[in-house]
Amino acid sequence: MPGRTEFIQTIGKALGRGAGNAGDADIFTTTASLEQEALLARIKTRSAAERKQLRGVIEQVAGPLHIDFHPEDNLDDIAGAIGRLILEKDPEWGTEKSVVRWDHPLLSRLHLESLAELDGVTLHTTDCVSGGQGAKVSAAAQRSAIRENVEASFIGITSADYLAAATATLVMRSRPGHARSASLVPSIHIVVIEEEKLLANLEELYTLLKWDPEEQAQGLTNCLSLISGPSKTGDIELVMVHGAHGPRELHLFIVKGEAP
């Protein structure tokens, strides 16, 4: 085909293989560079003031991405704000309100089940389901029960592993109790994340995932989702539509960390 040789030569040149030069023996490096080590150190030693700056970046980029960024930054205020959202928002189908949340320590500390104003609202959790009197339930039955609860809910509440400030990108691993469907199926997605989980950009994320010893020990799970705003598509006449293939709203809360 015309241009094929030129195309291959361009790729070879980019890989440093032109003019008879052999390519690198190891394209996928096994040792962090000095720049990567410095970046990892900067991530690990980020100050409270620097995290506050990242929070300001997120606030700036959230609007254009149709992310509802909420100012509340302590758990009590966040719980109250989420309670008001649940009361103010209406399901797309029917009138009964059902909410599902991850089985996550941070979300458990919100104590949403104790909010008096949510009396009458069904609150599900994506934890492992047990049978009556401690009877064991098969993995298939557990998945089915969680799926039914998620499908019945108009709001899904999750946390996230990290949040890249430059693009307001949420980084979410799938784990037991952290069903990916809770962030995809309900029409409204609420995210609560700790300030210590803020990163500057995706470069920091990839550096952390590859070179941080704790991340290396944990490894990647079956799925790593990157979410920047609610679902959107411009397939039809180049008109941007939100909520076509997932949540139509994304609400973000950041829990303020303690100053070092």
C-alpha cells in the first residue's frame, strides 16, 4: 500500500531503530528513572497547602465537565448534604427512592442510615450478602442480590482510590464490596473521597501505580475505571448529551485532611 514503507520507517525512527541502530532491549522499564523517583517523592510529601491548591484546580475544571462540586469538607456536613440531595432528587422511574452505596470505611463513617430525614428511603450496601442465621450464600446469589439492589437504586454512592485534579478524573478499582455497577447504573453518582487521595494529573497516577511499593504489592484489580464527569455522548448530530450511557449527574465531595 502507498506510504507503508514511510509509515514503518517513521515508527522505527521514533523507537530509535533507524540507521541500523538496535532497539532498546527492554521497552518496559523495570527501574524508575530519577525523574520518576522525584515525582513519587513529591506525591508522598505533598503538604496540606499543596492539596488545597489541587482542590482549587478541581473546583475550576468541575464546571465545564458538568461535575457538581460541593464545598462541604467534613463528614457531618457531607452527610447532611447527601441527605438533602437524596430528598431533592427524583427517580427517573417510579416514586420509591432507593440508594446504594459501596461497602467502604469512609462511607460507613457518614452514618447515612442514621439520618432521620432519610426515614422511608431504602439504603442498600454492596457488601457480601449472607443467608438467614448466618447461612452461606453462593457467589452467584450474592452477585444477583447486589445487582438487583443497584438496578433498583436511582443514586449510587462510591468513594475512589484517587482523583487527578487537572482533569477531575476519578480513579476507581473494582474490589469486593466496591461494585463497579454502583457508579454506572444509577442515574445519579455521588463520590466522597479524602483529600489525601488527590493527585495533580494522570502522570502522577501512572507513576504511583507502577513505582510505589504499596501499589506494587497490591497490584491492579480486574478493572480500573477512570471517570471524568457524568456519562456523555455527542454521537447524534454532534450535540452533547449527558446521561445517555450512564449517570446523568456526578456530585463530588472531598473530605478535608488533617494538616501535617
